[in-house]
Amino acid sequence: MQHVLEYFGLFGAAFLSATIFPFQSQAILFGMLMAEHYHVLLPVLVASVGNILGSCVNWLLGYFIAHPLSKEKIARAER
């Protein structure tokens, strides 16, 4: 497989952009698609998997951070 490092970079950018870090993976994906050195499906798939896994990390962070809080503390924070 050629361009393995580029795909890892795209995955990392997509992963970071789906977590709490502000990052623009769309620009990297757009650049890869415009370069025409890549098949269309593989960069889109790599970016999608990175975004999905980044979203899962966000969910896990939210779950484990909010889990030890009592319902009273959550209700007070929502007010």
C-alpha cells in the first residue's frame, strides 16, 4: 500500500478534529482528493473511521467524567 504515512496523517487529523481539539481534517481530505494520487474511497473511509473513533473517545470521556457525579450535582450544574 502506497502513501501509508499520508493515510495515518489523515486518520490522525480526523481523529483530532472529532475530539476536543480544534482541527480541520476536511482541508487535508480535500487536498488528498484534489491531488488525484489516491482512490476516492480510501481517504474518505480513513477520515470516516478517524471521525467515528474520535467521537467514541469524546463519548467515553463524557461518560467517565460525568459518571461519578451525583444527580443532585448534575441538576445544580444544569440550573
